[in-house]
Amino acid sequence: MNPGPLSAHPAQPSATDTLAVVFEAPRVIALRRLGLSPPGEEDVTVACDWSGISTGTERLLWSGRMPAFPGLGYPLVPGYESAGHVIDAGPRSGRRVGEFVFVPGARCFGDVRGLFGGAASHLVVPGARALPVDPTLGEHAVLLALAATAHHALAAPGARPPDLVVGHGALGRLLVRIAAALGFAPPTVWERDPDRREDAEPDCCVIEPEADARRDYHAIYDVSGDGSLLDGLIARTRPGAEIVLAGFYGERLDFAFPPAFQREARLRIAAEWQPADLEAVKALIGSGRLRLGGLITHRRMAAEAPSAYRTAFADPACLKMILDWRESA
């Protein structure tokens, strides 16, 4: 990893405001100066170094296709993958100035909604939501939410390890890596994009679906976000198999009942990660069993945010785009 300088912020702007990415309306992105909520005794103010762009939930927010969701509305500040340094810590925050922390979003922008509120130069959050992480992670710390999402899908009570993962983007690759870190055999991975079939994980077979003749999978993890695949996935399972929906789906999901009935198939939805998943991922990284390198493919300065979001959502070569806030004033 080559994270670069870990504390390269210029002179700090007032802690009463922040530069933030704002989705003004569907497909309308701007950089705006917003007021920050005053921090309380349990809060910290974080100067962000980097924030990540999600090609799942944030794409739905950007396009206006996000299903009805608590707190949804425009204008909003997106982002739930931020890493930076604590520059102010309340006496009851449990944090200290100078700590390098991961922040999974914030709601500190007054009338502008924070859904999820992490794409900004400065954030005010409860200290409990600022997770201290190893500074040597640098920019890779923004991947913790995605890694925790993969862990949550794999670590559910009674979950079966995947023998097929659908999608070889950043989340699919993290599923494969975390499965290996937990001692499971490498799964087959389906990916239609020929570029994304390159650089497969060790011992992992990445193929297009049409090249796979198997119809006896016992645990399929779908991270594609494409609900139209469901009938085809059910057709590839053995009796009693489990299909895990680990992506985020903008359209209504349905499937033909008779094939699912014949196989007595089980569908499981992997919900949002929990704090325990973040801690588990931290432990896997700290032990050397989980690596995060090679997943961040694109980087832009925060001033280039509008074009960065368009690239993240439209370019299949972009596994993960991050914004660099360190020169933002």
C-alpha cells in the first residue's frame, strides 16, 4: 500500500462549515459550502482525507431510482465511506485530537439531508461513530464499510459459505477475500465484463455465466444489484440451496415460484453491516489475513467531484473511486 501523507491538511477552515458534495436533484451534482451542526460534548469534528463513492446505493440516489427510504429527499449529501483525522473532540466523545478514524456517514448539515452524509471535507459526528483505525491504512480505510458489508453477508447465523459469487466488482472481490480469510474454499465468480474477469483472486475461477455448466450450487451470493437474474440463479441451485441477495436493488424483485418450490430454495437478504462486522474486519486486516490493496482504481481531487461521480457510475473499469479532500479549504 502507498497511502501517501496521512496528515497533509492545509490550514483548517472554520469548524462551523464544510465543503460538501450535494445531490441537488437526480443527476444534478454540485460542490457547496454548508454550515455544520455545532458539536456537543459527545461529538468529534473530523477533517476528511478521503471519501469513497458507492456504485450501488449512491448510483440509485444520483439517478433518482432509490426506492422509498427513511430520510430520502433532495438536496442531500451522499457518502458513507470517509476517513480522516479528529481535529476537535468533546470531553465525553471517547476520542482524542489527532486520531485517524473511519466515519460511516454523518447528519450535520442543517436543512441539507445527510443520506448518507460522508462526502465532505469536515464532519461532525458522535465519537462512537468515529472508529479509530491504523493510520497506515491510509486511503484504503474508506473500504471498511464495503468489507463490513461482505462480512455481514458471510457471518449471519447459519450462513453457508459461497460456492458462487455473482459480480466481480469491489464487493464481490471482498466477499472472495473475506471467505478465504475465514478459511472457506474459493468460490466460482460470474462476471460478464471481460476486463473485470482479469486479476482474479488466488485459486478463484472468474468466468462468464454462459461458460459455467454447473447446476448444483449450494450457496449463491449475488452482489450484482440486478434483480432480473433471480430466476437464472434459482435454476443453478441444488435442492435446499440458499441464494443471498447481498447487493442493493432498485427495482421490485420477483421470481417464478415452481422452480424455487421444486428445489425448496431459500432466499436471504443481507442487510446493513453492524459495528461487530467493522471490528471483525479490523481484526482480519490487523492479522494480515485480509488485504485491501488493488480495489481502489480511480482517484480524484474533491474539486473534481461531479466528474468523479459520473466516472464511478459509468465506467466499468472503475472498481472504486475515491475523492481526496486533503487540499480542500
